[in-house]
Amino acid sequence: MLPLPDRMEYAIEIVVNNACSNLHFLETSSPRLIAREVYEEGFGDSRDRRDKSLGLFYAVLALAQRFNTGGPERGHSTGEGATQG
């Protein structure tokens, strides 16, 4: 089962800005493209593409969970000026 798209978007932000912030070549556009592909209808048609994309997709989720210090699943807002609740 896939997470909701906004949770995945939040995970991508955590990974790019926190977990992998020293990897200057990594931008949010690459993981976002993979996430869009995963959510597209007909995604599973190519097994090779599916396996690679899902590997990165779930690696991003795992890293985000490890580096998450707040966020929607912990009672925070993703908007600017969010406070801990």
C-alpha cells in the first residue's frame, strides 16, 4: 500500500533538506518524478522500472522516517511557522 501523495511529498522534503543535505546534486525534482511515476495508472507494466522506482520510493520513506523531527504524522502542520502541538 502506498502512502498518501502529500505524505510522500513531505518525506521528499525531509530527505533532500535534512537527511541528504550534503549531497548537493540531489534536488527534489528527481524523487518527485519517481513519486509521480509510482502513483500513475499503469505503473506496474514494466517490472524493471517498477522495481527501481519502488526501491527509491521506499528508501525515501525510510530515510524520512529516520530524520523526521515533526510533521503531519506527529501533529505538526507543513505550513510556514508551524509549531509543535
